[in-house]
Amino acid sequence: MSSAINSLGVYALVALGGAMGASLRFFISQILLNWLGKGFPFATLIVNISGSFIMGFLYGLIEQGVIQVALSRTLIGIGFLGAFTTFSTFSLDTVILIQQGDIFKAIANVLLNVVLCVGAAAVGMFIVTNQ
């Protein structure tokens, strides 16, 4: 019975983190859509960059032993960031840009997301590991 309770607790943490991540993603998307319009998927780009940064930062904190791996990985890494980051939306945005004939924007979207998100994860880790 204790194992089932612990298992339910893990799922509750993932669900709680997921609800927070999805809500924040929607909030950021609405703000950027109102601010920058629909011409380029800036909201997806910003969410992917910030999510990648947070993931790198979290990983660095876990590796340094600053935070507990089980709680942090479950609540933040799997729940919050799993719902917050938008790689599936990024993929769809890119396909739609291609379908609309905006090849330059599609290529820019792929390059910006990949380069800036990988860079953000590295910066997050660097900040934690080089203090």
C-alpha cells in the first residue's frame, strides 16, 4: 500500500507541475501574440529557450547536489517543463510555415530554436557549475 501511495504522490507532482507549466506557457503565448502578432512563432521560440535554460539550470543544481533529484526532477523537470516547453508546437509551426511557402521563416525557426535552446541549456548549467 505504501508503494501505491508513493506512486500516486509522484503522479500528483507531475500533474501539479504540468498544470503550472501549461498555464504559464498559455500566459506567455497570449502576451507575445498580442505584442508581436502572428507573423512568426515568437511565443514558441521564447518558451523553448526559457524552458531549455531552466532544464539546464535544474540539471546543474541536481548535479551539484544543491537540490533533491527526486522532487525536482518530478515536479519541475517532468511536470512543469514537460508541459511548458513546446517542441511539438515548434514542429507544427515549422510545417505550417513550409506549407505557407515561408521557407526562409521555417529555416529561421528551426535554426533559432535549436541553436538558442541548446545554448540556453548550456548557459543554465554553466551558471550553476561555475560559481
